[in-house]
Amino acid sequence: MVATASLSCENAATMKVLVTGGCGYIGSATARYLRENGVDVHVIDNLSEGHRAAWDGPLEVLDLLDRDALHAWLKGQSFDGVIHFAARCYVGESVTQPVRYWRANTVPVIHLCEALEGVPFVLSSTCATYGEPETERLREDHPQFPVNPYGATKLSAERLLKDRSAVDQGKCALLRYFNAAGASTCGHYGEAHDPETHLIPLAVWAALGSGQRLSVFGSDWPTPDGTCIRDYIHVDDLAQAHFQALQRLSSGGASDAWNLGTGNGFSVREILDAVEAATGKPVPHDEGPRREGDPARLIADSTKARSELGWQPLYENAAEVVETAVRWHQQHPSGYAS
């Protein structure tokens, strides 16, 4: 054991938290949210996917795959919790590079668990662990049969943390979120991936003329307007949930899993309408065939998170989420390179 937990904290002001991948999209939003709520935040990021400009607090540039370097840095330190975001997250890439994904998404969790015995662990997980949806709204007890390596690696990380918790080596909160979206209301922080695969930024780029025409994968789905329906959750609402999950564990709550989504599904066409309304410009797009593996609907049942974590999303409709994203992309046409 290299570092230990100190669970006697009575409020957020006394908490010292490690955030891995804290220069990434959701990680940086969570790091900022924690700091705004009085938490002493320390970030680890190797900056392979994250951006230094997304986080202006303490940063250790370190690769979690380097066990010796990680353990040396953690030696003698004490944390009240770790929130783990560092991972690879492209479904298509995971299919073509499965070994890379198994290494990137499972080995760092092992290294952290070795060094942080007893420390509560909040995992950035995904609805991709469920696989093909069997119900219109997914609950936490939905069978978990992931259909791609990305979902499988996240499920394996969940299993490791459950096993660790079962032998009292550290509680865990497994947060399975749906479609992360949006940007900070100030317009200074937002989504900047390379490559970008998410619908909202691609639609905004197309409307603003800074990206290619959008491809709509299928217009003949069994939905009201024929396009896929997804649950879009604002990045700041995700940040709130991570904070509340850590507070639950630190105050004696049991390990568990929670879905993070608004429970409101919006179709691709509804998102395009919202982007057009926010930008005042049409979204150039082409309609193509369905994409293999896409379900018609993917919507969260977040009742459990609302009742047990006290989580209440502030952004519950597509227009509000899209407006924040448009503001970010208008002010930062080249992302953080702007």
C-alpha cells in the first residue's frame, strides 16, 4: 500500500481528491466543480487526449500505465477519494484496436487500486456496458452484455472495483452515463476531441461552416421522426453527480452503480433543429443508411441517482444543452488551440 484514505472528513472543505484524466472533457469539468465546492483537487493527466488549458490547478503529467512512476508519486500521500476518468473512449477504435483498449482501460485501474488501498473510488463508466437495450429506458439492473471492446473494458473495471469493495479494500461508485454534451455556461470550457465523433459538436461545426456536412445514420428507425433517439446529459450535471457520489461513499454509503442521464430522449432531427435555432443557420447534412450496432433508442432511467445521490440535472432539454455547446464553439473555433 502506497497511499491511504482518510475518511473522517465531515465536509467538502476537508476533502483531498485525486482526479485522473482531469484535463479531459468531463474530467476537467468535474475538477472545476469540486474546487468550486471547496475540495482540494489534484489532477493526473498524460495530456494525450486532455488539454492543459482545460484545468488551471495542480497537475502531475504522468502516464497511469507507468506503475513505478505512479506509485512513486503517490507514496506517502493521503486522499479522501479518487475519481477516475483516464481512459480511451471511441467505440469504433476499440473494435479495430482491442488490445490497446484492454490495456488503457483496465491496467491503470489495477495500478490505482494497488496504490490506493482503502480509498473510495468513483469510476467514469458508461451505458455501453449494457449492450443492446432490452427496454426503452435502462435501469441499473439491466443485463450487462457489452457488444464492443470499449464497453467490455469498462465492465471489467467495474468488476474489479466491486471485487475490491467486497473485501473492504475501498468502496466504489460506478457511474454509467449516456451521451455527455454541452459546455460551461461561461463559454471558456467545452468539448474538444480529435477525432470528434459526437453529434452535437459535429452538427455545430457543420452549421458554422467550420466542419464537413453531417452524416445522419438512418432516417427509417422505428421512432416518431425516423432518426435515432439518445439521452443527452450536460457535462456540468455529470460533474455534480461525481461529487455527490464521492460524498455518499465518504459519509458511509455503500458501493453501488448509478445511471446518469436526464431520462429525456431527443432524436437526431430534434438536435439538428436545436442547433439551427441556436446558430440561426441550417445544418448541412446527408441522410445515409443505418450504422451497424446502433439501437433505435438509448435512454436512461436515472431514478436511482436522483433518489439516492440527491442528483438533480440542471439541463433537461436539448435546447439548453445545445446553446452552451454553440457558445463554446463560436468562441473557440479551434477548440483549446484558439
